Amino acid sequence: MLRYLNCLEVYTISIDTKIISKILKLLLFPIFDNFARCNQLKIELVSQQNFYPDLTFIHEPTGAKFAVDRDYY
């Protein structure tokens, strides 16, 4: 079991990969958002679950696209 510490309480969560993946997305999204703003990137999220990629950075000046998938973060 994985344990999550929140100030004074410890929560036990399943090691189910879907739960862990969701937690990683929630923790990483603010970092991705900040990165995008600092680098003239727009974030495009996946339209449906289990589609590749999880998110795409689009460089606003050039339109260049950069895929990010959970298998790599």
C-alpha cells in the first residue's frame, strides 16, 4: 500500500495504477501549466480516456506540437 501524508493525517490508498496515474496528473498539471506559460505554449488535453497522448504542448508562435504521455513522466 502507498501512504499519502497530508499535514497531520496519513491516508492509505491502493497501488492501482489508475489511481497512481490520476495522482501524478493532479500533482504534475500545475507544473506543466507553468512551463507552458513560460514558454509560449498552449496545452491541449486528450479528448478521450486511453487516447495518446495525454497532453500536447503547442508552441503558439510556430504551431509546433510536443506530445506528453504518462509513460514518460
